[in-house]
Amino acid sequence: MKFYYTVDGKRSGEFVADVRSPKETLARLLNLMRTSERSTLLLAPIPADKDFLTYLHKEGGSPVYLQCAGTAEAMTIEWHKVDDDGQDRHYIVGRGGDHSGEPSVDIPFFDGNRTATVYPDEVFVADEATDIFFHYYETGRIPHGYELRWYDLTWPKPQP
């Protein structure tokens, strides 16, 4: 399977591991994440019959992806996928923990101009994120043992 990656929502490339192994390449990309430099990474599949540039620029890319935001020392990981019922949904990846109350950990990104607020079990460092991204790269899924929290991406409708 082929993949592409996007850094900070604007720089994309076909994911090619030629000098390093795929896992080492992912580790390098994730370890380069810094608040004021690279602060988001998206990894998405490319259909086997598609060319990367055509797929990304003419078809808009994949509706299915794994992404993270933050820094190598503290990031959130999100999985956008199509569920078994055919619905397109967005999830925050976590280890499982107490989710009573509102999320309380702020993860700044885009030079501190944006913040993701998550629960403590949903904060990852680059090493663990590398294992999750590599598993996704190999299987199209996240590893067993992690929990998903649905995150509603729909905007509230304006009140009349």
C-alpha cells in the first residue's frame, strides 16, 4: 500500500522510505515536531491505482488518515476513518482512562495559535506515537489496546 504525508496542513509528499526503514522515517518525522516549526503530521493511504500528485491535488486526498498535533514531547493522535456502518467519523486515540468531566490537557500547535484539549491518557510522546503510526502504516488500523473517543467535527448550527 502507498501512503502520503502532510506536514502542518500545507506541505505534502509521497511517503517513501528509501534511506531509512518506514519505522525510522516515521520516527524522524515525529521527532521533528516542534511548536514553532512542524506541529502537525497526517499519514494517509493512496489507492493502488492512483498517482500521488493526481490523487492529492485533483481528488483532494484520502478521507481516511491518522494525524497528530503538538510536539515530540506531547502530542495528540487522531484517526479519521469510515466505520462499519459506513459513517465517516473522527476519533481521538487514548490508552483508556478516566474521562469524567471535560478534557484538561492543552496541546499547543501551529506556533501556539491552536490548541487541542484532551484527557491525560490521550497525550503521547514521539516514541509511542511512532509505534502507533507504524502499525497504521502496516495494517491501516491502530494497535490493539488503545481506545478511541469519538470527536464530533460538525459545527453547531446557527440559532435562528
